[in-house]
Amino acid sequence: MSEFEIRQLTPDIGAEIHGVDLSQPLSRATLGAIEQALLDHMILLFRGQDITPEQQLAFGRNFGDVYCPSMAAYVPEHPDIMLLDATAPRGAGADNWHYDASFMSEPPMACVLRPVQLPKAGGDTCYANMVAAYEALSPALRSLLDGLTAVHDLTPQLRIALDLGVSPEDFETLQKKWPPIEHPVVRTHPVTGRKALFLNRNTGSRLVGLSERENDLLLPFLLDHVRAPDFQCRIHWEPDCVAFWDNRCAQHCGVPDYTERRVMHRVTIAGDKPR
């Protein structure tokens, strides 16, 4: 058995992992224990990890194929690593509660995030347990949601990108490449079998089968429901810190409280179709 220490951040979500060196190849037992910890806690934090982009990629590849989303910037010389570079994050989308790339037919399974440059203060990321969010709903509402799908549409995020300088031609190309898609409102985790609320403010635009008025009432409630602090933990970034989270059952939100440059490298691990 692998030996490392797990320190819970909150009862519902998050844990720090101590005693693992991500710069080194990891044994099958250690990887299996990390994967189980991810299933148990949804977001894992490894501190004191002075790793290179190649080592970050190697860690991510232990859990599946990696890629950089086609509309995203990537790290020079590392096209499989997404580059997140911001100084004015408010309103850019990452400051909303969201799943990564839920507009895809097969959204990412998980992500590995590493800070490269941090502001002097601020720039934390919050994570929320969507299994707990689902289970906190009344049985009657859960029964209704279990049979629904929602439309996930990239267009609102593309409009933000357009305002930030993406050309209209790129806008139209990306809209055609990523048309609106339906996913279950309640997703069943493919490994644990637990149900999670699978809606987010960035792309979750409409509950299918409900009237416009019903959407106007229910959708804002569900999107606001995920903000309850009961389901959350907050990650304070430090140099040589690496986060690994399960994008199938945990949402996140970047706190937009900084005005100095914040640079992060994200490795995205391919997932499967939500069911």
C-alpha cells in the first residue's frame, strides 16, 4: 500500500496530500491511492511541488489522455497545457461557478492546475461538491430533476471572448464547432455511482421540457443553490502548489479580487459522456 497523509479541508470537499513527490514517477499503488482520494474528496491539493511543465503533464497522463481545449491559449512549447493569464478577471467567466468545458459532448474528467505567477494577495479558487448540492435538495425536487436534461451553450462565453478581442470569424467558427448540446441535469458519476447536480452558470442555459416561465423560476434557484458555503472549500494558492480536481462532480469559481497578473498552467484530462 502507498503511504501518504490525507488532511481533509472540510467535511464535504477537499483534502491536502502530504508525502507525495510529483516530480518523480509514481508507483501503481500510489496512483491508485491518489485516485481513491480524488473520488473521496473531489479536490486534492499538493503543496511544496517544484515541478516542470513536463512533470505536470506526466502526472495528468497517469489518469487519462490530456489535451488543451481548441479555443484556449496554450503554454509556448507545450500545446497540451492550457495557459490562464489574467490581470482583470471580473466578468471573464471564471469568476462564475462552473464545470470546465461542459459545452463538450465529453467534458473533462479532471484537471491539474499549477500557479506560475501569483498576485501579492487574492486570486484564490473555491470548489463546491455537487453531490452534496444535489443531496441537499428535497426528494420531490430531486425526483423532478432526475428526468431532465439541460442545454449547455458556449455562446455566452464566446461573446465575452469577442469583447476581449476574438475575431468575428473565430466566433462563428467556434460556434459551428461547438453547437449547443444537452446533458443530464443530474449526472451519475461513472466510478462512484453517486448523483451530482450538473448545471453551471457559464453554459447551462435552459432546462429542456419546461416552459419559459418555469425556467425563469427554477434555473436561477439551481444556479444559486451551488453557492451555499456548506458544500465548499477555498484554496489559497502558493508557489509550488498543485491542485487536482474531479470535473465530473465538483464545480469551481475563481475569486476575482486581484488586479496584478496571475498565471496558471492547466492540464486537462479527457472524460466521458455524462449519463
